[in-house]
Amino acid sequence: MEKTLNEIIEQDLNYIVNSLSKYQEKLKNKRIFITGGTGFIGKWICLSLDALNNAFDLGISPMILSRQDDLPVDIKKLHTPFKLLKGDICSFLFPHGDFDLLIHGATDTKASVQKNLELFEQIVLGTKRCLEFARQANIRNGIHLSSGAVYGELPENIKKVDEEFKGSPGLEKLN
């Protein structure tokens, strides 16, 4: 019998909780700053943090930086109270207080921003801003995420990106 999407998600989250159970004390009562938390990979990070928080009563305090006015419904439904900091990755105002962990995954992957030079500037300036914030907020641990968007638009004949893929043809041309 084929599994439903919800069953697959639950199975994945159970695997994450079981695999990371030995690290639960490292997350206990931590303030976590997340960029890109409303994107595809970021939502998985939020779901995973919520599952860990619920399984081990960690008391984490996550904050998501987003250009959106409100958190997405699927994040609002989680048990963990995720806070929203509205702002742009390149110019956000630093929230008050210290944080323990930075999870940086913000990059605009929409086609309208896919002008190579603009995208590059956004990635570099956004990462620089995150590092400035990490210094100010005394963050000592961080994770920098990436996505398939770094490869550019894939040719139609490529269904999966393997480890040897060097990027989309024409990626070397800057606008």
C-alpha cells in the first residue's frame, strides 16, 4: 500500500527526532534565528525544530526573518511559537538580545530576481548582514543552507541534479 504525503512527512520527522535525540541538550532553551524559514527548505527546518521541541520539551525560541507580513499558515499551526521579524535579508533591523544559533537559508529564487549579478549581490550582501548580526547577537553556532537554485535554470533533459553537475549552460554570462 502506497503511503500518503502526511505519512511520509511523519515518517521523516520521526527519523529526524530519533537521529538527533542525542543532541537534544544542545538545543535546550536556545534562541534560534532563521532566514529563509518560509521557503521550501526553511519550512522543513521549522517542521524539524518543532518535532524536536515537542519530543524533548526543549523550550526553543525560534525567530524567522521574512519579507512577508505574517508567518505562513503551516508554520502558525506548529506547537512551537515561531516569531516573525519582517525585513529584507540585506537590510533587516537586528532584533534585541543574544541568540544561540543562526540558520541562514535566505535566497530569492523567483525568476524575476534571477539576473545573475543581482542574485549574486543579494546572496553576498545577505550573508554579510547575517554575519554582522551573528557578531552583534553573540551567536557562536551557525548553519548556512543552499538550494538547487545555485545551479541556475536546468535544461529540460535533466530530471535530477547529480553530484557531478557543474551548473546550467550559460551560467557564466552575467547580465
